Amino acid sequence: MDRNLQRVEVVNGGYGVVDSNKVLRNTYWLLALSMLPTVLGAWIGVQTGVFAHMTPGMSLLVFFGGAFGLMFGVQKFKDSSIGVFMLLGFTFFMGLMLSRLLGAVLGGYSNGSSLIMTAFGGTAGVFFGMATLATVVKRDLSGLARFLMIGALIAIVASVVNIFVQSTAAMLAISVAVMAIFSLFVMIDVKRVIDGGERNYVMATLAIYLDLYNVFQSLLVLLTSLTGDRR
């Protein structure tokens, strides 16, 4: 039997096999689709400058309120088509929130467009590399996942503090840590689908999307700091 046809569950009084390949395939399709509202949200945000003049504190409140509200909706409706639309709405919102960083890069650096494309290409490389690694790793990664979650929480707290402290050294250190942590989370989240630990493709997409979003954002910050050409 295919190792990806592993989990057996009761379905309508009988037994059915959960096809991990199908869940993974649907996850990848929805992940690709989620890029469209993200790009649209980012474009609208950059064009309108809706978040450009917002204070750091206000931006943080909008981000946490919107992101957690929409993620709650995705979780609540994950087993219906509404969950898919909630997820696409979430990715549109995340694109809007990303527009502040993109606008600063495009407006402040002569090679801004190149930096963004390089960050996008690097993020795609991380995804394909880690997704491939997930198919060959045999060991249980739950211990690593717990360790990385602690690291992610520390990085989030440090990022919030640094919004007000504005330390360049701290920003670079946090970006390196976040990029490493969420690159590994890509492997862990893909492997969880492969192993049958995540059977809902909407939730699997949400997890991997957040991993890639953080990788892209951190990589763009690093590229801008190290190779950005100020106007």
C-alpha cells in the first residue's frame, strides 16, 4: 500500500482510507490560488497607501484584529466552501498589510522591484526545497515543531517590541531567526499532511501560507538592509 494512504477512519458506518496525496494536492492548488488575492491586496495597498501613514501601534492593532478574526472564520468554516472564501479573504488582507513594507521598499530604494522579485524567488526556492525534504524525512518532527513554536513566540514578542525601539541590529537578527524558523515550519507542515496528521486542506493551506508569508517578509527585510540601493 502507498505510504501516503495511511490513515483509516470510520465513514458513514464503514471504513475509508484518507488519501494524503489528495489532501496535499488540494493544498498546493489552494496555496497557488491564495497568491492571487495576496498580490491584489498588496497592489491596492501600495496604490492607495492605505497603511502608509498609520502609526505603528495602530497598524499592529489592525493587523492582529483582522488576522485573528479572519483565521477564526477559516477555522470555523474549514469543512465547507465558506472556509475557502474566508481563507482567500484572509490572504487578501495579508496582502494589504504587506503593502506598507512593499511601498517602503519601492519608494525608498532604486532597486526596490528587483529586491521584491528576488525575495519572491527565494521564498519559492525555500518552499520547493522544504517540501521536497518533507517527502524524504522519516523521523517524527513533533519535538522540533514544539521547539520552533517557542522560538516563533519569542520572535513575535521581539518584533512587537522592536516596532517601538527601532533597532536595526535587532531587526536583522529577528529577520534571520524568523526566516530560519518558518522555513523549517514549511517542511513540518507539509510532512504533517503527507503523514496524515492534517486531513483538512484548508487548514493545511493556512499553515503553509503563513510560513511562506513570514519567510518572504523576513527575506525582503534582509535583502533590503544588505543590498538595497537608497534613492
